[in-house]
Amino acid sequence: MWIRSQDKAVLRNVNNIEIMKFEGEKYTTILGDGCHLGVYSSHEKALKVLDEIQTCIMTEHHYHTDDANCTRRFFTKEWKETYQMPQDEDVEV
């Protein structure tokens, strides 16, 4: 999934996203494939952003049609092209 960093300086195709709270720090960082994507004032806000990313990754639609000779199932996927990391103050928990 393509993600643009909170400061808009990085646009990266990310496969792995993780939340990191560094020892002694008062903030929580979200990393994508080891790249800094955003900083949030609480772990709860970072989790909310991760939930949003999960929702945006893929929406799958199932279509079912019946023909005289067979049954067909179609699957399509809608991808959100780029996810913009929100600013800390824009995340509500």
C-alpha cells in the first residue's frame, strides 16, 4: 500500500507497518518497512491510525452469477491509491 508520511516528505509502497514506542520518549511512532511515517502523542492514537490503514488496505466485493451450465463467482478488489498519515491533532480516540 502506498503511504505518504505525516510530514509529506516520504511516499513509500509499504508492506509492513508497526507501532514503536521508544524507551523514555513521550510519543509513539508508526514505521512502515522501517521508514518513519508519523508521530502520535499516545499509543491509542497510533492504534486508531493503524485501524484506519487496515480498513483502507483492501475492500473486497463478491459477485455471484448463475448461468445455465455453471455457477460463477467474481472477486474484485478496490485499492485506495495513497494513504495520507494524519496529523496528531486530527486523530480522535
